[in-house]
Amino acid sequence: MKNTVLLVFATCLMSTSNAQDLSQALKLAQQGQFEAAARIYDQALQVNPDNLEALVGAAYNHSWSGKYEEAARKFEAALAIDGRNRAAMIGNGYNLAWSKRYQSAYQQFVQAERAYPNDLDAQKGLGYVNLWSGNGEAAALSFQRLCNQFPANSEYQIALAQSYLLLHRIHDAQKILERTLAASPNDTAAKELLNKTFVLPAPLELDVVSGFSQVNGLGNFSIRTVQLAASMGAKTRMFLKYDNSLASDLASFVRNNLKAQSFSGGVARFWNNKLATRLELGSRFLPEQTRMLTLSGEQSVMLPKDYTLKTGGFFATSKQVPDEWMAFLGLRIPVTSFYAVEPHFFYSKTFNFQTPDKRLMIVNQFRTSKGYEFGLGGVFGITGIRNELNQNRLAGGFVNILAPFSKWVWATINIRYENGPFDELLTVAGGLKIRFEN
């Protein structure tokens, strides 16, 4: 996007010059040879610090290479010489936007549009600033106007689809992208964005999961979880959940056919493209009229090279039984575009165990371009209680499948086997996700 957008303005600017060295600098910058281009621009500016063409060219070169502060100084110097220089105004607007100074970028594009009424590049710049800053409504208006003017321009259609996704208008975004691909079947950007829409959370989703659990030949069938989740703006999701999975996942509960129901509510907040937080508060109802207040949370931090660090925990307290807690640390390691490894370490203490549990879980996660997911993993650990043979080792494995086979209904399948010091547990569960889109 950066090279494509700014290249138009830099080419228009440089093509008016007869200076062969500056033309060569532009070619080097286009090829990604930013240091070589910078040396030529610096030499030109040493001869004449007010060389407007060299200042703007150097600014673009720095901006393309990600040196936004250096680019800003060059753009400001150029605009101090000629405050109406179109290439400098447009380039400065994009440079400010890429450095996430969205308000300043917006003001720069407004100034450019005032200086050059109906300027296409200024209008497009305003649309992108609104899009990148998360103002989906304003971005949609800008790109809808551009699409009306240039209905065959796939760049504007893709940007309009991205604007609709900010507004959770997933179906409208899909229709635009399908139209784009009908006209240009090999448009990679449209194809990739369309595939991503199939796995985005819908504005309202209902999840229902049921399953069968068996311990040492004894089994039961039950509803495991029911969850209703809704988007509250572009970065926040709220949810309500009924959870009966504890009664199906703990061998002692399955063996004795005990109930352990939880009712909770929570929020997931995506602060930016690097940080996400999830908090959940609820009540758990155990046998013998035991009630526990529960609190859980998870923090995700997106690291370089698409690594994701996850940490969080769980705490439950009651006046009737001792407190219990769990803490975990995990890391998602992308190996290829469709495969990732996720090791997790869990450290927990339950009220009926003598010492804390320690478990290592390793997940091999596969995902197709259309959102189908297959997870295969193993669990190894030491439990907080020993059997009569003084054994406390635990081992197991699991398979998780997510199948988004339509825009409105997804299916999940979960199979888990666990062999501990007391019991052998097998759980088979399946569910549906009903998606309500705008």
C-alpha cells in the first residue's frame, strides 16, 4: 500500500526534473534501495539545502523505508519553502497516518483538499486516515463516493469493504469483494480479504455445545456450554455464558454424576493491533449447595513476526470451601502461513488437592485460508494428589475442529482423552455457532 500510494505522487514530482541523479534516486527508492537513494538526496541537499525536489524526494524515501520522523522533517522543510506543494502535502499526510498521528494527518489532507478542490488523492487520503484510525462510518462515506466515481477501481472497492468490516457489516463487505473478484478473478488482495471475512466474529453469535463423557466405563451426556456474544463497537465484545463443562471434564464429577454449573458474563477488548484483554466474572454452583464467586482473565500481546504471548488466570472463592486458582502462560509460534505451534504451561490449585497441579500443553494448530481449523495436541503433567501406588502423573491428548461451512452456521468438534492417577477420561463434544450478521 505504501509504495503504491506514494509512488504516484513521487513520480509526478520527479518526472518534471531534468536532474539525472535525482531521477536515479527515485528509481533506487522504488526498488527498495533506500540507503543508496538517501546518499544521492543528501548530496543534492548539501549543494542546495533549499532544493525542493530533493527535499520532497528524500522525504518520500524516508517514509517508504519506515523512518517517519526523518520523513516528517523533510516534508516540513519542503512545505516551509512552498506551503502549497501538492506532492509534499499529500506525502506528509500519509507519513503522519503511517506514524499513527491520525488527527494531524487528517488536518493535512483537509488542507490539501482546500488548496486543490476535488483533488482525488486528497479525498483518497482522507478516506484512508478514517479507515486506519477506526472511523468506519466516515471511511465508508469517502470510499463509497470514490467507488461511485470509479466503479471499476478495485482499490476503492477493497477499502470500502474494509470500512464495512469496521462497522460489522460483514455481509455487505462480502458482496463488494465478490463483485470485485467477478470482475478481476486474480485480485489477490480481494481474495485474501474475502477469506478473512468468513472467520470474523459476527455482530451477534450464539454458541451451543453438548457432549458425552466417560470415566472407567461410566458415562453421561449433557449440555456443556451456551454462550451469547455481541459486538459493542469495533473493539469490544460482551458475552453471557452458561458453563457445565466442569461436570464433564473432571473425572470425579463424571464418576459420581455430580453437577457443577457456572453462570458468567464478561468483556473482550481489543485495544489495538498489539494488545487484547478478556475478563469474566461469574458464579459456580457445586454439590452440597456450595457456591463460588469466579473471576478469570486473559491478556494477549502480539509480538514481532506474528508471535502472540498469552497470560492469564482464574480465581474462585467461597466461604464454604477453600479458594482455588490457576495461572497460565502461553506462546503462539507461527511456523508457516497455515501452521502454528502453541505451548502452554498451567499451574493451579484446587480446593480438594493437596498440592498444586503443573501441566504442559502443546497444540499443533492448522488453519486453511477459508478459516477451517484443526488442532492436535497433548497434555502432560503432575497432579496435586497421589493414588494408592503413590502415582501422580497425567497424560492425554485432544483433537479440536472448527468448520465454518457457511456464513451463518459453524460447527465444532472436540475429542479429549486423559489418563490420570485415578481415572481414565474420554470426552466427545460437538456444537454449533449461529452467526447473526448485519
